[in-house]
Amino acid sequence: MTDTNYTKLFSGNFIVVQMLRDRLESVGISPIVKDESESGRLAGFGASIQGFQELYVSNEEHVKAKAILNEVNQELKA
């Protein structure tokens, strides 16, 4: 098993991931965005789901980031 210092916080479309990333960065959290389709495109391969991304945060910041994710989810439901 591989140990990592990062936990997946969210996965979804590009627009929501970018909004969440901006919100996290505004409070000093530096997330990592993983975009398999972009990686595949750059390598010359096709991608199964365009615009689908995953957002990871450090384990130490996960609780704070989860609270921000909940705020964003509430805003999107309104």
C-alpha cells in the first residue's frame, strides 16, 4: 500500500473544481488538481471523460478544506 500526504477532496467537472480551487487558495490552502484527460491529451491519447478533474488537499488541511467544500456545495444548491 502506498502512503500519501494528500486526500481526494472532490471530483467533478472543470468549472466546479476551479471554483473550489480558487476558494481554497484564498484561505491559504494549496490544492492539487489531477486531470487525466489533459494528461492523456498531452501524451497523444484520447480521454474517456473530458473536463473531469479531481482535487486533492494535504491531510493536515483536509478538515478546513472539507468545510469550504460544504460551503461551495450549499451555494451551488441555492
